[in-house]
Amino acid sequence: MNLEGKKQIWSSYQKEIADDNYYYARSCIRQNFFPASEVAFLRILREELGKNIFDDPNHTTCTGIGYHSDIVPFDTIQTVVARHFALMTEAGLENIAISCVTSFGMYTEILDLWEHFPEQLEKIREYLYKATKREFNIPKNIAHTSDIIYKFRNEIAQKAKYQLINKETGEPLRVVEHIGCHYAKMFPTKGVGGAEFPQVLSGMIESWGGNVVDYPERRHCCGFGFRNYLVQANRGYSVSNTKKKLESMKPFKPDFIVANCPGCAMFMDKWQYTLAEMEGVTYDEDGYGIPVLTYEEMAGLVLGYNPWDLGLQTHQVQCESLLNKIGIEYDPKAKYLDKNGNQLPIPESPMNLKV
Amino acid sequence: MIDNLFILPFTLGMITLFVILFIKYGLWISRLSKIDKLRIVQSLFSRRTLAAISESFMEGLIHRKMFRRHGLLGYMHMSLAFGWFLLIVFGHIEVFVQTGSFSTYPWIPIFFNYFNHDSFPGERIMANVMDFLLLFVLSGVLLAYFKRINSKVFGIKKTTKLKPGDRFAMASLWCIFPLRLFAESATAALYGNGGFLTNTVALCFQWVTPEVETGLWWAYSISLGIFFVCMPFSRYMHILTEILFIFLRHYGIKLKKQFNSYSRIQVYSCSRCGVCIDVCQMHIANISNNQSVYILKNMRDHDLTARKLYNCMLCGRCESACPVGINLNDLRISQRIKASKEYNSDYAFLQTLPCEPVVEDKKPEVIYFAGCMTHMTPGIKKSVVQVLEKAGVNYQFMDKEKGACCGRPLMLAGQYQAAQKLIEFNREKIIESGATTLLVSCPICYKVFRDDYELGQITIKHHSEYFLELVEQGKISLKKSDKSIVYHDPCELGRGCGVYIPPRTLLSKTGTVLSTEQEKVTSLCCSGSLGDLSLSMADRNIIKAETLKVLLKQNPDVLATACPLCKKTFVKGVDIQVKDIAEIIVDAME
Amino acid sequence: MRNFGFSTTKSRTIDYEKIDNRLIRYVLENEPTFNACLSCGSCTAICSAGNLTSFNIRRLSLQIRLGELEHAHEELDKCMLCGKCLLECPRGINTRNVIMLMKKGLYLIESESKEKNDR
Amino acid sequence: MIDVLIIGGGIAGLETACSLQDLGYETVIVEKEKTIGGHLNDWDTLFPTHRPASEVLEHYTEETRKRALTIYLNTYVISVKKQADGLFEVQTSRDVVFHCKSVVLASGYQLFNAERKEEYGYKIYDNVLTSADLEKRLKNLQGEFTTPTGVSPKRIAFIHCVGSRDEKSGNHYCSKLCCVTAVKQAIHMKQICPQADVFCCYMDLRMYGPGFEEMYREAQEKYHVQFIRGRLSEVAENANGSLQLKVEDTLAARPSRLQVDMLVLMVGMETAKSTELFAQSCGLECASNRFVKTKDHHIGSNQTNVDGIFTAGASIGPLSVFDTVNHAKSAAFAVNDYLKAMK
């Protein structure tokens, strides 16, 4: 791998990311499966970086999942997105920070559509007005939340308590980065580093001391594929795709996987459990599986946040081995305590996957 | 009564030979099918035996076919075989003349001069006759020596290689008669009982003692003994096998598709004369390892490779040239059947094909089967249909839209069981049609229909034969032009089915048919043959070019053929018109 | 192992690392002209067996090149060896020999695996 | 006053100059590089005969020397102005102004920059080469052939149509020489690395010239090069530096995955940037493929829309050495006709 060549490409795919004052568009999957990641993101922005970010209780799903499952019409999703722009406008903000990669893809696509077909924009304005009496401005800057962390990766590095380095060997950790398909594959110029060699996560990993693993199937879909997951009969197809990725990364012995898309993080994590239970295989050497982190969790760990506050105990693949490698201090007993220190029920152990 | 021990080698050798022969013949005959055995029993006391004896005499001793091919070669074989035969016959006569009885020990006539020094009435005549016969045989031996040095004089371009066993047998054979001459001459020197030859040679043997004389007779006997023992294990076995083969052939035994005892007899009847090597067109493409004589050798030695087995056009030129009359094509096919019997198709899909309903009142007189190859030459197909329409023939086009292959290509490749499935399928269709004549426009189909279909009362006609009939019946009339035509005999039609004359007669009604150097039974293969599975296109083209050279020597206006495959093969190689006989008829129709 | 009501599917991807090349190797060794195949499909278009069935030699030869032998036997059994393809092939491939070699090669492979099973 | 100014000292320019000199005209060649011969300098062997490119180059060096042609090296043209009297004033980087009766544009082509096909990873994965890189490697080869990471290759893939017939990379046209070059290089690789499996991934194979189809067949039959009808979609690197390709085998209608030790991108030909600028400066019309448009495709392939400016060689589109030499010769005759009529 020739880094100079990669840098050459990165230099031609740098996008503008707003510096401050964001309207936070939350993600359905993230808030359901990684709620602590949202909390961590807001904490990092507000406490570590001192930025203004507005988390609006009024905003809803973008309906992207429904749209990609062919149950929400395109006009509907455009109107929902327009409503979010209206909320942003009403909050007096111009920069939107989108937590979900699929939402990010939808927003980008819709904005591009409106640019080429202004009459469509007018139609949507009309729809929104008829339905909600709201009006909106087009955001000045649109960024995925990982873009923002990427932008401030060096600031975070300065405040870092830990580095992505194996404490015992001193070697950088081998990190697999997985970029959600909807992040840059449709509009390469809208993603940091483009679609072929995205920089958004590798930038963070390298700034925080880790090494990026480029494995052959890194561009492959995580396997979510919306419809392919939602219908049980199709799930075999979904899990087969994840398997393809895992098989491809296995020889590189990654220490963990990091994803910028909540859906990807969830499927790469949960399907490892499914594959272990269904076929008895894991893709690490010891039978524990490869830990999967969201970039917020990765940033939080680097900044020294309590792993249990970051919600790592809710993952299928347990992260203690990773924490040990980095040398992060944690209280094993606190893993299943609620915020008041009461013991929560301990999950059953899987049949094949070690915990 | 053993007069001298030197007769032992001869006697033991002869006994060994007869025992081995008895066992071999016995095994071969016992392994023939029941029907074939019945045939032998039924024909044993019939004229067939006489015919077989006559042929054995003509071919086994006189070597008539060999004479036809080359005089000197024929004479060499005749002098050895017939001369030796006469020596034995006259040896017995000599004994009879002396003793007045034929009953004597078998070695007495062979070593007569040694045992009999007394004169008897007619002794001089007999001695001179025997000397003359010896000279006759010796002339053959001399020629045989010479042939080894220079075979070209005998019209042989390529010859077979000898195995050690063969060399041993040949060496002993070469010694027998010179030694007999020396032994008799020695005896003549001592006792003066020789003829014109031995007495003359005896002049050089004045120094011999009785010990030397006995020594020479020993040598003579040993060489005979060695030869007899070697004979069943050498190429000379063919002489004895061929006679059995001739008899069985006369008894109406035919070669089956599967390799059997009769096939084995044929394989061992091969004299390795090499005639098949010379007539093979494969040499043109520098392929010189798969001619029939080599294949038969490989069959005897069980080391036939697939490459050699499948690399033969099965044109039949060697078969028609074989002096022994071995069914070389079918023997080769039987090996292909054996080699591929494990993977034959059952064509199950044929059972599921929709059947066209038979309309009773529209029973055709003729059913026309175009075949795969005719479908690739629409010109032929169209012409056949045009002629049939013009002649007002009530016909049905069997494979106009969809048809199964006739099965001949499978047969050529050795896929016998598979071919049977196609044959069954087509046969049923043909018989169902109610037609009385099956018309084909492809000799490849024609061959399999005639040989393997068992269509009962239905007559099978190639279009060249059928169109000639139509002309003779006045159903179509032809206009003769001044065009010169050379007719190429397709292998399957000519050598395969013996149809040489009708196409020529038919063509002569449309133009002038020129004859070529190699035609009818000796005609060359076009090289397109489906018989060969592995011959490359480049080699095919080389062979084709040579064939065309012969065909076009006289610059004909049209090159006519009667096979779609020949036509397709030739058409890519020449500037002049290449036409199927059907197309020529359409052009000449009034 | 647990059953979740679905299972992973076999990948359709042609993986050149895992191709079973036994049959194609056997055919090419014995009939090198087969190397020159262009997959033009003229053999398939003219095929007598293809006129009666779904037989497709172009597809079959591709499948065999990719080591997919599951349907090969059944497909090969449809060929009638008539030789039209031989006359049609622009690259002069001895198609009939290719078919015969495929049949034989397949027979050898099948009997070899049978032997293994018997043991 | 010189008769003809020739822009470009590649084989097109040299052949035109030699032919014109033989017809009795005074010529000057202006070459921006420090040597004559153009792209041929970088090439190892030529199709379809595998002859060394240096032989052709030597031929032209010798012809040039014999005729003592005037060549300005390290010099490029800044502007060409056609004056009222029909003569041309040519300004060059050397502060020399030439006055000439006619101009022949023999500025050739440039190779497609494979970095533009990001997904193929050129300049990112070490074992991805362009066809031109491979030629250089072969030309300077000493001892055993190895890939850029020093491995003796077990498997090599050639990718046809990189930057040709590809709207996405801005070149919709066929570069016509890459197919046969790929076959030539595939054979070459098989000759020097007989143990390697060689694959060619193509969209269509265009073997248009004499001897090309024969070469293709030789590649199949003699060298067992495998041809996959499918276009490369993406490349990834394995842990050991080998590459994983994703190509659909369109004949099997299935995706395929191929691991190779070396990937060769058959880069297409584009109009040279300098030619484009030159054309703009003197009002030359260009075709939709951005090469200079000929006045008449069939019977005036050397003339342009500006009287007195002629083309020779690949400035009109992708041409082989064979085509270029012929086109250059015909350019000399076209110029001859023009100058005769002028008198």
C-alpha cells in the first residue's frame, strides 16, 4: 500500500465541515442500539470541544429505513426531511449534523435532487406548508457526525487519555474501518476521502495511534440491506454478506472494527453472534469474535470515558479483551449495574460465542 | 523307429506347433456365438467349404492378391509358401514312389535323402523335381533377403517394424532352406543321390565326412524345430490364422460391433504386410503411427492409446486394400465401443418429445430424412425437395423442423448403446409413417440406416439412386449440357455402401463425367470425416488439398459429390463449383 | 448449532482460488484446440440436440472451465455427437472430441470419487 | 523562410520530415523533450512481431542523421499565427520565431492517467502497473522478472479498456491498440514467467490488424492465456501485497473473484494536453474525442480546417506505429500538394 497515493486521492476529496453551531439529526438505529454513543457524541462536542449543538426533541425519523424498504414514497421522505430543515431553521441554525449514514445519504440525495429540479423543491415546500405550516431554509453545511469528529480528531488526540496502541507490545492496534454504503458511494465528493479510499475513519484511527487495515472486502456492504434483513426469509442473504466481509478481514487479525454507520455497527456485531451460533465460527482466533465499536465509542474510549457509560456491555461481542489491550481501566463488577448502582439481570451466555 | 536323433528337434517342434494350434483354434471357435457355431456345423459339408479351400489355396499359397498388387512381392510370397507346400507334397510322393505306401513316419519325407541312399525306379526324376522345388523356394528366400535391404523394389514405401520374436522366427525361416540345400548336398557328395542342384553343390562338398553331414542335417532339423515353435508366437501365426479366418468368412460369420472371438481371429490374421500403411491418407499430414497395421498390433499387445484410436477418418481405404480382407473399420469401431462403453447416453429426452399425429389417409410413399449435415447445406435440402415436388412424389419430410441425429456419428465414435437409442427412436417414426421408401441425402445416415436400422420391407435409397429411378421412370427429365463433371465418391456411400455406378449414370445424363486416377473403391477421403475425433483442422486442410489435387487434375467445370459433408469440406478449398448431385439435377431439370 | 429460520447462502462468486479444474485440465490436455474457444455460441446455435432440448454447449464449456460439474453429466447426455458444431466452429475446435473427452473425464472423476467413498 | 515546420519529433514527425526533405523541402522539427522518438523511447517491443522498439527508433535516428535534419530539442511552440499572406509565424519557447509556409502537427498523444480510475488503485497498491510501466520494466529487465514488491508472479491479470470506452473517465472512444498490446504483453509474460497464470479481462477484443488475430489465437492455444469477458470493477490489496480483483464473468453471468500478484492496466490514448492547447490557439477544430479533426475522414486525413496546417500521426486519434508511419508519409504528400499549389 502506497500511502502517498492515498494521500493524493484524499487531497482531492476534502469537504467543508462547519466549525460550530450544529443542528443534531439523530438516528433511529443509533438511539435504539447505541444510545450511549449519542450521549458520548454530545458530551464530546459540548464538553471536550466546546461546541454548540442543538438536540431537538421535536425531530423524528427521516423514514429512510421505510424508504429503502419500499414502503415510504419518495415525496414523503422529502417532506419529512424538509420538516427537519424547518426545525433547524426555527432553531436559528444553518449547519446540520446527521448521526445516521442512511439519513446522511438521503439528505444529500434530496438536496442534490432539489438543486437539479427546483420545481421539486417548490412542491415539497408546498407539501410541508400544507401539512405543518412550516417553512425552511436549505442548510448551509451538511455533515455526518463522523465528519465532525474527523474534523476535530487532532483536538481529541491532544486530550486523549489512551492511544490505540497495544499496551504490552507497543504496536499500533490493527483497526478495520467500515464506512456505511450511503456515506460516499452515491456522492463521492460528499464524503471525506471519497468513496474508494474514505478518510473519515482512517483519519481518526491514525490520529489516535492505530493502524488501518485495508482488507479486500472493505468496500463490501455490512449486510444490512434493509429489505434483506427485514424479511426473515431473506436474512440468510444479509448474514452471508457479513460473512464475506468477516472472512476477508480474518487473515489480517484485526483488533476491532469501527463503523460510522449505526446499522453497520449493529449488524457486524450481531451477525457475528448469529454466525457463531449457526455455524460455530468466529473470526478472531480465540472464539470471542471481533469487537465492533461506533466511532463515538472509539473516541470516548480514547478520551478515557467509562466503558460502561459508553454502553459497551450492550454489544454482542464483548469488548474486555480490547480494553485490556489498550490498558483501559474498568470495573468488571460495574458492567451490569444501573446508574444508581443496582444490579441488572446478567444476560445469558451464547452457546458458541465466548463472552 | 528312430533312425537318428537329429529328427527330434523337427518332430518336437511340429508336435508343439500342432498342440498350440489345436488349443488356439479350439479356444477361438469355442468362444464364437452359438449362432456362429451353428453356421459352421451347417456349412461344414457344403460348397462353402470347397470355396474356402479354394480361397485358402489361392490366397494362402498362390497369394493372388499380392500378385495383383506387385509381381515381385507376389512371387516372393508364392515361392516361399507354395514352393514349400509342393516340397512337402512331392516329398510324400517321393516316399510313395520308393515304398509304394504313403504311411510312413512324418519325418521320413522331410529328411528323405538322409535316410535313403538306395536307388529306386524314378529316383532320378524325383530327385530332380525336388531339387527344382528347392530352387524355387530358395529364389523366394533370396528375394526375402533382398527385400529387407531394399523394400522399395517390392512396391512397399513403408514397412512395419519387427519384434524380437518375429526376428527369431524369421531368422530360422531364412535358415531352413539353405540348410536343407547344404545337408542334401553333403549327402549327395557322400552318396551321389542328389538331383541337378544338390549334385552340383555337392562338388564343393567333396571334403565332408559323415559326421559333418549329420551335423548339417541336425542344423536343418533344428532350424525347422525353432521355426515351428516360434511360429505361433510370431507374425507367422497369421498364415495359420488366416486360413481359419477364410473358412469362417465363407461360413457366413460376420463381424459384430462388439469385439469378440471372430474379431480376435481377424486381428491375428493380419500379415503385417503394410499395404494399409501405404494407402492411408494420414501420411500427407505426417501422421504415421495410427495406420491399421499398427492399431491391430496395439490391439494384440493391449496398448492402444485413445489418441491413436480416435485419430482415424474411417474412410475405409485400408479395408478395401487389405489382402486378407480384414474388416478394419469395424474392428476399430469395436475398440472405440469398448473404450467408451462406460459413458453412453440414454437420450431420455427423446421420450418426452411431442409426437406428431399420423394422418392415416395421407400415408406417404416416400419418407425423406435429411439429417444433420443436410440441414447445414440448405442448397441440397432445397434441391431434394424441388426434385420430389417436380416428380410429384408423395413424400413426408421426416426431420423438417426437429429431428434426432441418425446415430451414425455416435456409431463412428463408438457410442454404440447411445446410437441404439437414436436408432430406436427414428426407426419407430419411419415405420409409423407407413412409407415404403426411406430417402436420405446424406451417405453418413445412409450407412447406418442400411447396416443397423432393420427397417424390414422399407427400401432405403440414397438420393442419387432414387433420382436415377425417377429419371428412368420418366418422372423427371434432364437436359444434358457440355459441362465436364468430376464425381467424388463419398467414403460412406462408395466403400461404405458400394454405391458407385448410379451417381455416375445420373450425372452422365447432365454432362460429361470424367474419370480420375483414384476413384470408386480407391477414391480419396475429403478429410471432413466424422470418423476422426481428434484430427486438427490444419491437418484436415492438408489432406483435403491433396484430395482436391487428384480430383481437379483435369480441370472439370463442376466437382460433384453426393454428401453434404464432402461438399462443405471441399467448398472452402476451391474456386470451381462444388455441387451436390441433387443440385446438379435441379439445374438440369427441364 | 442453532436454527434461526435462515441460513447463509453459498456464494455465487466464481472464486479462482477454488476452481475444480480436474475435468477442464483433462479435456485441454487431450484436445488443446479447446483452448481457442471464443464462446461465440455458434456451436450452440446450430446444435441438433439444442433444437430438441435445452442443451447449450457454450454454457456447458464455460461451466466446466469454472469447475461446475453438477449438471455436466446430465447435459452431456443430450449431445448426439452429430458434428454440426465441428463444421461451424470458427476456431476449428474438435468439438466432438471435446464432448467425448468430457464424458470420459467425468466418468473417470465419478468413478474415482466412488472408489474413495467405497473405501 | 523555411518550407515546413513540424511540431513533434516522434516517429510521425521524423517520418514526415524525412519524406519532405526527400521531396526537396526545407524542414524544421520542434521537439519539447530532450530526445527524439517520443513514446517509442519507453517501449520494449512492438506488436505483432515482438520486435524491439529500439530497432524502429534506430532506423529513424539513422535516417535523421543521414539527412542532417534540423531539430530543435527542449523547445515547444507557444503560438502559431497565420498571416494575411498565408504564411505562418511560429513563436517558440526559445525566443526564436519561425516563419514558414506550412505547419505539420505531429504532437501525438498522451497516455491516460490511470490514477483517474481510483477503484483500480494505481499508485496506491504497489503491484498495480500500467501497460507503459510494464514496458519500462521489461525494457530494463535484468535477470528474473518480479513484481514491484519483488515477488515472482504466480498470477497476472491484464485489464483492457482502462480509460477507453469509458464515459466515466471522459473517454468514450476506443483506443484500439490496447487489446493487441495486452495480448502481446500477456504472451511476453508467459514467455518469461511460464509458471504464471495470465488472465485478460476484456469488454470486447478488437484484433483489427494483420497478424493480430493470429497473436490472440497463439495466446490462447500456445500460451494458455485465459480471457475473461468482463470489466474490472474494483481492486483490493491482500495482506501479502497480492491483489484481489472483482470482475463479472459476463459469459457465465456471475461475479468472480481473482487473486493476482500483478495487475496491468491497459491505459488508453488521449489527445496530448499540448495538442489541445495548440488547437485552441490556432483555431483547429477538434472531434468529440478531443483529438484534432481531419478535414475529410476518407480522402483528406492529413488536412485540417486551417489551410496550411497538417496533421501526422496520433494527433488525430489513436494510431499504431504502422498507422503512424503511413499517416506521416501521406502527410508529406499532402504538404507537397499544398506547397506546389502555392507557387
